[in-house]
Amino acid sequence: MPKKKSPKVPHPTPPKRVQLHSRRAFVKGMGAAAAVTAVAPTLWIPRVARADSFNTIKHLVYVRLNGGFRFTAAYNGDVASEFNPYGLASGVASGVQWGPSALLESSPWLSGDAATVQARTDLGMSTMPQIANSMAVVPCVDHEPLSGGADGNHGTGLERYYTGYAGGGTSFLTMINYALRDRVATGSNVSSDALPAFSLGSSGMALGAGIYAAYRPAVIEGTNFSRFRTSASSGLPDWATQFAGATDARMRDRQHTTHQPTVDNYIQSRAASARFDAIFGDPILNIDDTSETPIDGLTQSQLQTLLGNSGAGRRARLALRLFHFGCPAVYFGEGGYDMHSNEENNLPSSMEGPNQLLCGLNAALRAMAHPDGGTYWDHTLVVLGSEFGRTGRGNRFNSARGTDHNSDNATRWMSMPFMGGAVQNNGQGGKMFGRTRPSDLAAEGTVYSYRTIMKTLMHMLGGDHDDFFPADNPTDILVDGA
Amino acid sequence: MTASLSTSRVSTLPRAIIRLLLAASLLHCSTQTSYNTSNPARGPGQLLEDTDALNTLPLTTADDAIPHARMVTPPADGELPNCDGACTTFCTDLNLQNPLNRALCHSAWGVGLDTQPIHTLQACRRLHMDLWGRFPSLAEAKQNCEGNTWSQTVANLLQSDHFVRQCRAHWADQFEYNTTRVSVERIYDLDQIVERLCRGTLAYNRFAEVAASHPVLTRQHDTPGDRAEAAYRIFLGRSPFTNERSDVGRLYAPWDNDYYDSQALGQRLPDAWVRYGCIGTDEGDTGSCTSVLFGYNTVDLGTPDLRSTRESGGDRTMWSGLLSAEEWRVLQAPGRVLAAQSLFWEHQVDALLQHYMGYDLAREIPTARSELVQYLVDHHGDLRALHFAIATSAAYLQSTEGSTATDHRWTYGPLKQTPAEGWLTSLTHHAGLIQNGTHDWGSCDPRISHPEDFLDNDSTAIAYGLVEASAWTLDQEGQLQTTFSDYAKSLGGCPDNDPSGRFSTVSVLTTSTQLSIATELCDPLLDGIENHAANEILIPSGTVDNAAINPDGAVAVLEHQVARFFGRSPTDDEVTEIRLAGEECERLRCTAEEFARPLCYALLSSAEVLFY
């Protein structure tokens, strides 16, 4: 199959950082280095004190472990057995602080068919314990650090995850598009060819009203981007193109004058969508393309070898291809962890999903050359979260050998992994920022809110996040560990 | 030992034995009763009293003749109408029967403003989308809308299953059905209550009483205050003030969140429990379950008995599935409090006006609200009466086209964006992908927000059967058919309430998606796309697929498709243009199929399907 020439998409030029003062120097100067147990609301002072992590990444893979995830049983495993009944992993890379659990040992991709295993090994794929030093974990991410307990409710927990607040009206990806509105094709920015953020599967990540409505990310259900094509527009006979245009124009012109802009908006949107025809129809976005032509260093089939063909694996493959066209962030869900019953048997096998996702991304990102130089690993951050943690209600499991969610600490803390070059290249791989007491999961270090995490990620993407979460500061722990 | 005996008087050993026996008997009962996968509803809806239809449609309200405006100088743009004595007399003399027309007169005809007449087929198209959720073909429009009075047409559509399905989907959105957060059996139960509301056999205030304390609402929220907030938003359209949240929240104090194990479904289902902590034990505790802001209301369930099987935070709790009819009645206090407020009725009127008009008519003409509230109450709280009054009103039956003397919003018709599912259903229906109710692209069912949870490897045959009996479609291999729901979600429909709801927007990416769908349906480039519209759908009968197209043939194909897709006849402009296209095709020796498929794409991708 001849390689179709892909449209030239200028990668978004990162904005120049506005740094009037170093926030760290400022804080040190104030002698305010004392440790705190919770990040109290503070006033974010726009554009005066940017943290060092500003504009350190170009792409974000934001993954939700669906249904509420037992984080302590995976990414903060050095705790009592009622919080991690599965034990700790062996063979962990040196210097890892965050307690990889035995669940992370599950690596079926390195067993079975010898040729496939060899191919994966050749592409640099290893096991979670072996790559544990390429990611950092924040063990205490909370919905509301100042509240009395966890929000163990699916609805509001997820609202907080998507928007930062219970009942929040603007989703994180909408915020990203808005924060990067000068760089990506979203809102009224018609000059950029860089794709905006995409939600691959959930419209919960696409909330936005008022001035943010135009920045909602596209929601793509399923995993076949080829469905997005509008190839018919460019191949239609002239008469059909003209007739379609005339039909729209007639519809507009016969409306009451106050209605005409409504129809005209569609006409303009239709014209603008033609600009993306080349991108949407590009074989690069066809992740099932069997061509052996490498794209950014890896063929589509090599990506499949690394990330598999599961729903999350396919979405991850598509995410990497969307990044090729300047997309700053992709969100998708992985698995289903609302295991009120039989978690004891089901979770170990289910962990193959996130394990392969992280290991596959780790290998793929390192192998892929980025259009702006370096590898995608250097420019990409992979983050896992969920709506809440899970609890065995004081035991290893509940009465149905599963876990529930209520207001306790096990539900409360999302121990979130952050993996990417921005972390490891800056010497923060394997570190844990914050700590929990093993016996009862009481926080013994800093507790971060979801809002702080979102603000931090927008900050790392180099976005203008002044509009969002004014009481929460971004943190630069992921790049300097302070 | 009687069921009313306080648990404090039961010694530990006998109580444990009795619980065991009780559990065994319940288990026995549950396994003896075969599980109905088409109707797994369990909950307070099963205890709701049976009632006959509250009204007979069409209501006695006659179709008002649309009057001409009084010969006075109308208010200028931006100027509020001032209906003086002569105007009031004019309106009174008209003897208008429709409550919305009566209100409209004082802001339109009575002050010299005319309304925009509408063509029956345009009105029919709008009515079908608003009541049935899809556009009619020309044949359907003629069958349903011609030859009847408009009142009879509206009544017929309101009494169809299509309307009931739309109505149920609306309330599914309001209550944010989500099978991850609350038991699917409870969702089916509320859906059955909603169905009675939609069929006009349950008054709106009675519905609110049951629904405001239904596990589908209470289980989705953590605290009594949150539950009060949700009930306020659904039934009053606003958040409670701090004192209201605190006060009405006390009526939600007995509710607790927990789980029960469904052997049939092989799942642990999230459900509402009741907590006995604040009541029954001593008089002083009663205050924490008592509201005094709107009269003295309390939720006193008495003392816990043998049915209470768990402890939570030191209190006895009981699964709500064991509540008696009388206990359910007691727990319905929040809904009774809300339904007694005038805002309760006003909000529903406002919401329906917004649905039909696409703008806030009640704010523009406040008397419309009061007239419709009175009309609704006069018709025993039958929401169908409200639908009927609005859909037969002159405010609704106005054209979106042409110009008006002023821009007063109520003097021309509403132009709305077609909802995602309505757009998709219309396209696929007209493209012949829905045959005998079966959709080649599948469908979605709001009662099961996450069907995949019922189809995984651990699922029981009953759980599988539940999905199979729902509106979701399984293919021959038992896989979920998600083409329709995937597209709908991309465009803002089929919400899984996880937590987002429905949305509609016009953006580059949604437009691209819509163009892609039109491509898939029409196959305009004859690429052999699977599941596209068949030739017999796109080409008039009597014309063979490979017939050579000439100008007359082109017009015949246009007439056929415009009737099918737009529910009307082609305009002169369209005929002129397509004749030219036919001439070009004649020169190029196009076949009927080569002409019909690009035309299908041009029509289905047009703004005429996206707005109505």
C-alpha cells in the first residue's frame, strides 16, 4: 500500500514562559519551608510565580481506572494487609520508594508465543517492577483535603475527578483546550492545524458551558478513528457539492433573521471541517493499518504488539497517533474495578490491563521520535487516576470477597502514578511524594487535591490556567521533587 | 415473637437464629420466583396504587382560530408590550380556549403584534421530533397530520408508545440513571412509575412524592443535604437555600447507602438502606428527622424490628427492599413538602415551555406560566395536559421563516438543534436501517447505562437476558451492537450519566462526525460501505439501479428523497438545480445509483436535518 503523504502539521510552538520571579526563591526567602500535612487553600497569583514545571510536557495521557480503584493494592503497597492483601512485588528496580504491589508482577505479555515475546522484548518492553523507577507516585491525592472524610459516591466522586468539584461544570480536558487556546484548533482559533484534546470514550470529560462550551474536547466512542473521516466531501461530484451547499444556504436564508446565525454557524463549521479531512483520513490515525511504514519510528503493528488490542490498548495507540498531529491530551478509561464482590480472584487478572498499558507506553514512548526532537518519552506524561480508592471495611475484603467505598482513608486516597520523561529525566523516577501510615493509612505527608493535580498538569503543558482553581497552586514536585 | 418487637428485647442467640431463618426464607422466596428479565423492577413502584387515566385526550380545549392582531401600533423592538383595557377586552372577546393563547394575546395580538403562520407539514415535522424523537417521512406526515384537527393529531401522538419512550428518556436524564451507582432493579422500578406519569395515569404531584424518596434518587447521593439538593433541582429547578437544605435534608436522614447481593444477576448491587438512628428510640432524636420549614413533617418509621440486619455507625439499618407500604408512605415526606409549593408546578411549566420553544417563554410572558399552572392543576396534575396545551398553542405553531415587524421573540417560531439521538434515528430510519423496530446499528437503553457490566465473563444468564430484553441490541455472537450509541455519545446523546448528561453543540468535530455518518449511510462514492441505505430506499420504485439519469429522472430521484428525508416536496429552486445536475449526469452517463447516492449525502448532511 503506497504511503499516503500526511498533511504537514506544524507542531504547536510552546509559549514563552512568563517568569518574573522564581516562586521557589520567593518561598525560601519567606522562610516558609515547613512541611504541612495538607495543602490548604492559598491564593494562586497569576503569572507572577510560575513553578519550574511550566511547559515541561507537550502531551498528556490521562487514564481513569474505571469504577473506583484499590490504589493501595497496586501503587502504595507497603501498607497493612487490610489495605493491600496481595503483598509486595519482587524484582523491583532499585531506588523505588512507592511500594509496588505483587499485583504489578502480572506480565503475561512476556510469556506465551516466543516470537511475540521476542518482538516485545526487542521493542524494549519489560515488567512493571522493572520500570517502577520511571514513574513517581503521589499516594495521597484527595477530593477535598480539608473535608472530614472521603467522597465514596460514584456520581460525585467522578464529578470531582472530571471537573475538580462535585457538580463542576467544566471538565479537565475542556480546561486544557481553553488553557492552550492559542495553540490548538479549538474555540475560535481557526488558524491552528494542531488537534485539540480528545476524550476517547466519555463525555464526562467534555463538559463546558458559557465561554468554555466552544473548548469542549471531541468525544470519540469506540476505537476506530476511521469513522471520523469525511472523505465523501472531497470526492463528491461537483453538482452534489454545490447542491449540498445551496441546500444549507437556502435553509439559512429563509429563516427569520435572528435564526440565521444559528444555521450559518453550521455552514461555517462544515467548511472548517474540510480542513481536517486530510488529518482525519490520514492512515496515521488508522491504527489497524497493516503498512510496515514506521510512523515516528514505530509501525501500527508494532504499537499493537506493545499495547495490545484491548479497548484501552487501542485507545492508547490512537492517543500516540493523535499526538503526531499536535494533540496535547487524550483521556480514556481502562478496565472496570468496581469489584464489590470477588475482587480477590478478579483483580489479579484484571491488573494485566493497566500493567500492559504502562509497560507498553513506556516502551513505545521511548522508541518514538518526536517531531520537535527527542523522543515522545521526553515530552509525554502518563497519569492514572480514578474516582476514589476502595476499602475492605477494616478487613482484607468485604463479606463478598470484594471491596466497597465509603468515607474512610482507603477510599479517600487516590495514589496516582505519573510516568514520563519529565519525571525520570529530572531524577524523580521511583519517588513517592507524600506518605501514608501503614497501619491505618493516615496521611503523614502532603495531601494534594485533584484540583492541584489538574492545575499542575495544565501548568506542565504550558497552558494558561489562571481561570481555573484559583485557590489551588500547581506543584512542581514531579520535576524537582521539592 | 412478633415483627414489631424491639431488637433491644431480643437476646443475641435467638435473634441470630431468627435472622438466619428469615434470610433462608427470603432466599427460598427469591429462588422460587422466576426472574423476569423484561421487567426486573423491584421497589416502591410495586406498592403504588392503581389509577385510571386522569384525562381523556384530546382534551375538550378546541383548536383556537389564530386571530389577526388588533389594529394598534405595536411595541417597538425592545419595548415591553403594555396590554391596556382595550387590549384586555380584545383578548377576552376572542374567547380563546388554549391557556397559552390566552396569555399570548396580551403580549401579541392584543398589542398589535401578529404571529407567524406555519405550514402544516412544517408543524408536523416539529411535533414529531418533539414528541416522538424523530422526523416523519412525507407519507407519515400526511398520515399523522393531515385529515385531522391539530388537537386530534397532538392527542394521537401523545398517546403513542413513541411519546412514552421519549418521556421516559427525559426523566432518565433528570434522575441520571446509572447502573453503577444504583441497582438496575430500582431503576426499572422508577422507570415504570415514570411510564405511568407519561401515560397520564399518575398525577405529577403523586409522582414527585414517590420519586423524591425513591432509591434511584437517595442512593446516588451521600448526605441528607445532597439528597435534598437533588430533589430541589429536579422538582423545583433550583438549589435549596441553606436553611431549606438543612431542614428538608432532615427528611432524608433515614436513608443510608449500602449494597445487596442479587443471586439472579450474580452481582452485588448498590441500593438504598434505611437507618434507624434518628428515630424511634427516644423522643429527643425525632428532631433530626423532622422538617418544620413547611409545616411539621417527620419521618418516623417506628422501632427497628427483625428486618434490620446490619449496623452502620452504631445504628440499625435495613435494606429498603424490605420496607412495607406504610413505611414507604412515611418516607415520601420530602416529595409531599416539595409538591405543596407553587414553584413545583411552575418549574415543570417552565421546563416544558423550554423544551418546546427552545427559549424561556415563561420569562418573556409570565402570565403564560400562571395560565399553564392553573390548566395543569385543573387537569389533575396530568402532564400530558401540559404537553397538549403547549403543542396546540399559537406560540408553538409558528413558522421559523420570513420576517416580522419586530424581533419580539414570541412572534416567530422556535428553531432548535435536533437532539443527537433524534438526528441519528431520523437518518437511520429514513435510510431504512430500522426495520420492524430493529435497528441495524443497535440502540441504547437509559435504564442500563453500562450494559457491558452485565455481559462480562462473571455474568449470569439472567444478567445477559436482562440486556437482551432491553433496548440494547446484541448481535448473533452475543456482542453488544454499539454503532448507534457510539455515534450518539459523540454527538451528545445516549448519556451514561457517568456523570455527564445530554448536550448539543455545533463544532468542527461534531460536524465532521455528522458528515461521516451521512457518508456511511449514503455511500456517496459507491465505496461499498457496509450497512448503507439500500438502492430501493434512495431510488423511486420503477427505476432500476443502472438506469441512465436524465433531467426528469434526476427530478424524480429528488422528489423521492426529499419526501423521504425532509417530509415535504422539493422547492422550485431545488428542482431547477437538480435538473442542471441531471443534464450533467446525462452527459457523463451516470446511473440512477451513481446519482442517488451523492444526492442522499447532500440531503442528509444538510442543515435542514440538523435544525427544526
